[in-house]
Amino acid sequence: MQDYDGDIRRLMDAAARTEIVRAPRQHLHTFGVTKLHYYIVTEPSYRELVPGAVEAVIREGDVAAQRPAVVTPTYMAHLEGFGEDAYRYFTDLARKYGSNSPGLLYQYANEPGEMSIVEGTAQAVAERISKQLGQDGNSLAAVIKGVDELWDVSLLKFIFEYTLASLAGNLGDLQSIRLLDPEPNLGVPRAAVQRIDALFREAEQGGDPAELKRELDRWELFDYYQDRFLNLFRRKRG
């Protein structure tokens, strides 16, 4: 237990020491993929072994954020990879707000790039990169002053804060075209029906129906779409 508590404190400390020097000038796209370039600048972990050295480590990479998916507590409870406590939490959300109360699920993929070591303090280097990005007019780049041995925690803190800042705008966009409204007769958000229809079109054009089946199960809608789903296989045999 002591080791676990110590690890948690270490992670929390890294997050507290992380500073977002420059956030992207645009929020996450509501209806498409957002690709962000990041610079994580840290003091090297070996600095105490090299007295007098004033250096900073720069890690570059890209984070690709998929289009936010509309989900509900019921949907989340059918996703794999969560622990027992998480499923209890989804059940509690369903009880409080309704099993089909809409929310957004964001999915990210990190693509690490180059790492370099340059002269200067981490703060000075981060500010220099930020200034250059401003001059270049790059609106989808971030500069993060992080912790060398836990730089990925610093990246996660940035992703969390950036997602939170984008949430209201994304929800507003979806509400403006009524994609969060319940679909008549089904009760699930209209965005879910659009997603299912898109997966049906992909399967009808020769795509793998496995993801379609998983999506129907997550929304507990397989019985409703069963005939349409089975027709995919009847067409193939015909």
C-alpha cells in the first residue's frame, strides 16, 4: 500500500509541476479528426550529475484526436477494458441521469517523434518555442513544460485540460443540429443512429460487419436491427 500511495503522490506531483506554456488556439473539431503537434520541454533527469550544465530536453510528437463520440452510461457499460469499479460508476450514472443520457467520449492516439537536447533552461526554451509558433501562426500546436522522467504524465495533463476546454463547444455544435436528442422509438441519441447507419453502409460495401455488431450490442439495439443485420449475409450468399 505504501508503494502504491508513493506512486500516486509521484504522479500527482508531476502533474502539479506541469505547465501549459502555450495551448492550441483552436478547440477540438466536433465533426472530424484533430491532429495536434506538441513540444514537451523538460529539465534533463541527469542534470544533478552534470554540475553547471544548463540544458533542456525537447520531445516532439503528434496527438490525433478522433471525432468525439456521443455515448451514454448504457453504452459505456458495454465497453471492454474497464474495471469493476468503473462499471459500478456507469450504473450509478444511469440511475442518476438516465441510461441514455448523452455524453462525449474522446479517443486519442499519441505518435511520439524526435527528441533533442538544447542549451538553456526549460522555461526559456519553452517560451522561445511558443513565441516562434505564434509568429508562424500555428493554431494546432502546444508547448508543455513538463517533468523529464514522467513526461507522458505531463502530456496527459495537457490532453485532459484541452479536452475540458473543448467540451462546451463540442456539445453546443452537436446540440445545434439536435444530434443529442433522443431518436423516436429508440430513445438513444440521434448521433448513435447516424453512427450505426454509417457502419451499415460500410458493411454493405464489403466492410467487416464485426464493428457494426459490437456497436449494436453496446447500444443494446441488436434486436431492433436484427433483420437488417442478417440481410447483409443473405446478400452475400445470393
